[in-house]
Amino acid sequence: MNRKVLLGMSGGVDSSVAALLLQKEGWEVIGCTMRLHIDPPDAPPREGGCCSFRDVQDARMVCYQLGIDHLVFNFTELFTKSVIENFASEYENGRTPNPCIRCNRFLKMGAMLQRARELGIDHIATGHYALTGELENGRYYLKAAPTDKDQSYVLYCLEQGQLQHLLLPLGNYTKPQIRTIAEEAGLRVAHKPDSQEICFVEDNDYHAFLKQYRGHDSQPGDFIDREGNILGHHLGLTHYTVGQRKGLGISFGQPMYVDALIPSKNQVVLGPEGTQYRSFTYASEVNWVSIEKPEGPIHVQVKIRYQARPAGATITPEENNTVRVDFEEPQRAVTPGQAVVFYDSDCFVLGGGLIFYPDEK
């Protein structure tokens, strides 16, 4: 078997230790860093966040320490088309996207795997905390890591052809263990803070990014209640997300929450405490991972956002690659555009899709 592996290196401690662990397992590791977006010519190099100039330098230095090759791939055009454009479009259409999921699908596991094959390399690897492998029936699985750093949620979109070539060496480690390994190995990134923000959004200000990217602000419209009564005026759909309470810009005498966004009418639906809970939802663009598409309803555990606790639910496959999800207990702020991911009792990722409600399109 070809023992070469192309490892995505972000310049952080996780991917750096992944390189070290793969080396110890006998793999010939080639590190690669993806340039996904480039700052304007008059802007100073960013020091923080994924894909910054400093990150590229850190990845290069770790590769030098470990004695492995380091490559830099320019995927800015693909990233803009597949991730940033989708991010802007989703917000404009009243949904709240997760760009990291699309980046994993199209860049880290898509374009990187294609580039590996062009280089004659059979495997790719990342520093994600999750587990993958092959089942007895020949299907490749994805499984949640047995730690609180589990990142299987953002990998649910991976297809069998990607999982077949993917190595995830950190799956059974905790974050403190990874930092200890890095420190003992003398890696310069041992105590580098984790990136918490979307890499292309400055100061986590989504609205400011969207306004600059599109060259204009979103159009104002009406706040309404569930009965359609006008409660006031909003600043534009891109300012709001389901479950939001603060920053509405208007006082109602009681806490009010964003229950839904209706892009066809440019309306934001508000409600008091309790109205933001849902007993069911739908998922579109469903990707089945560790199992084939089931023929009927099955009971699962679901996560409706990355940090959410798993909740019991029944999923029922429907037409057009959609699934209905009925929760055992109503869930708060089930947000269109976010992913709902299905797990079994053994933490295998069965599949997942994008949350939507037909009546709010």
C-alpha cells in the first residue's frame, strides 16, 4: 500500500500533532496549507484566524521541525465560489449557513483529495476530532470522537469516496493530550490558541462582511407576529437569525425572539418566550454516511447545531432527498440553513442534511 499521506495543516496545534502521530505510525507525511482567501492589497496581514499569513508560516515551520515537505495550494477561486458566495446567498435568503461544513466538503476533503491523487498520493488527513474506518459490509463509516472536542457534526457531508481515503489520527485524543504531545515534541504551536471565528469574517461581524462583499445593505422590512400583525420595522434579513433576542433595535416590554425569517415577503417573525421551540423540522440535501438510505422511519439521536446536545428523534425519508425529523421533545431555535446530523446509539454518523421549513421558503 502507498504509505504517503497529504495532511491539511492550518498552522494550529491539532494538525501539527496529526503530522507527528502519522509519522510515528509509519506514514510519509506531506503537509499542505490551503490559501482560501487573500486580504486586500492595502490591508495589513491578519495575525489571527484560520488561513492567515501567520498560520501559513507556523505550518511551514512545524514541517521544518518534523523534516517533512510543505506545500501551499491556492484555492481562493474555489473557496469564493463554493463557500463565500453560498454564505452571502444563504443569509440573503433568510438562512444561517455553516461555512465550515461546505469548506470541509469542497476544499479540505474535495479539492485536497483531488490534488493528492494528482500527486500520486492515496490518502489525505486532517486534524479533526472524529473517527473513520471500514465496516464489515465494505461501507466506510464516520463516528463521533469519544471526547468533548468531537467534530463529526461538521464532517457529516463527506461521501464514501472521500471517507475511503481519509485518516483522522486525533479521534481518540483529548485536547489537553494533544497540547501535551506538542509540548513534549517541542512544537512551536503547542500553546497557540484555537481559532474560534469564521476565517473570512473580520471580528465575527457577519453583517459588516455581507455589506462589504455585496456592496450594499439588505433591505428593511416588517417585524410581524405569528398572526401576521406588524410589530415594527427591521433593518434587513441579514441582521437576524432564528433564536436571536438581542439587537432587535426595538423595545416590546417583554423579551422577544426571532422565530422565523420569510424572505419572500422580507419579514421577520417575532414571538415571546416559548414560541421559539419546534417539535419537528425537515432536512434537505441529505447525505447518508454510515448507512444506506433507510426505507422507513428510524429512531436516532440528532444534533441541530455544532454545540447542541444530542436529542432523541424519529427521522422519516421523503421524496427529493429530504427527511422529516420529529423530535421527542421540542427543540429551541431550530435554524434553517444549519445542519441536522443523525447518530445511532453507538455514535456512528448515519447522515445529515440542511434544516428547512417548506412554509417559510
